[in-house]
Amino acid sequence: DAMVIQNPRYQVTQFGKPVTLSCSQTLNHNVMYWYQQKSSQAPKLLFHYYDKDFNNEADTPDNFQSRRPNTSFCFLDIRSPGLGDAAMYLCATSRENGGDDTQYFGPGTRLTVL
Amino acid sequence: SQKIEQNSEALNIQEGKTATLTCNYTNYSPAYLQWYRQDPGRGPVFLLLIRENEKEKRKERLKVTFDTTLKQSLFHITASQPADSATYLCALENTDKLIFGTGTRLQVFP
């Protein structure tokens, strides 16, 4: 089945130790998104790629970076995780860039920072 | 300031009844509004999309309304079942991106 896959499902890291989360998709969608979701809060968009074009949200900290080496894969790098970065990280895809396009989410990666 | 409000308190209803969830927004003018379901520890799953020129949209037991004058969308689940228990998120289109609400947790008990 076509889907959005995130690895790992659970990630534990130490304060300040870089971590990379990965997302892959078999939908061949143009757009890939990274959201951060803390407990009982709304998913917050960090950035998205339309094909190779990177779009950063204005309030996304510099500590968060992303790479999209090809259509299928997208990575979220957290350079120096702080305790406040503990959250669920959701990857999503959509065919096109627009509010009328459905977003398909992966299962998420739960990040714990010790 | 821009705001999306969904009832933060859980909605508890009995099986078979109709659940109605509310999404209110201020200082947005979305052309589209979407509803997603999110189960604990999982990613959101798309349910319905409604356009600003549509008053109502239905899909099986689900119904969404969109009132751009009131700046409100209502999400209804008829003949609710315990399997409908989840958090339901509304999401507004804003400059080609989706802005999500915090969601309302629905608990359907037998």
C-alpha cells in the first residue's frame, strides 16, 4: 500500500546530541512537510519542500534543519536538542501545495530528550 | 491575532447519539477547511474537506458545515460508535498551508 513511513517510531537522545528523523513516501507526492506536535497541542508546521524548493516557517528555530535528497525521502535534523524539543514529529505529504489538497501523515516519531 | 478554537474539553456521548464538534476561527479567511482524525500516538488521518462556497459536505455518517459569516465549522458524526473515539482536528487553509486547531477529544461510550 502507498504510504508515508517514519523511522524510528521512538527516539531517545541526550541534551545537545544531534538527532536525525527520517520520512519516506511511496505516494510520489511533490510536497513533504514536517510538523512538531506537543501533548494536547496542534501540529505546528516547521517547514516543507515543494519538490526541491525548501520553505521554512518564520518561527522555526535554526536548530531545526531539513534535507530532501530525492522525491521519496525527507529528513529532519535537530542539531542540538533541548528539553523543549521533546515532542511528536509528524511527516506529511500532499500532491500539490494548497489548502485544498489532502495531507497524508506518517505515524510520527516520538522524541524524548534526556 | 489569528486564532483557531476547538473545544479543549473532551466530548463524552453515548453510543448511537450524534456528536457535534465545533471549530471557530478569527482573522482568517480560508478558502478551504479540512477535518482530520487523530488517534493517540498516531498521525492525523484526513476525513473531509469543505470549500468556502459549500455550506455542507457529507460522507457516510460524517457531515461538515462551513459558515464563513460566523467563521465556524461544525463536524457531526451520526449514530456514533465507540470506534469513533479519537481526537478530531480542524485545519484551515492559509496561504496554501494548513493551520491546525488543537482538536477536540471525543469519547463514545456504550
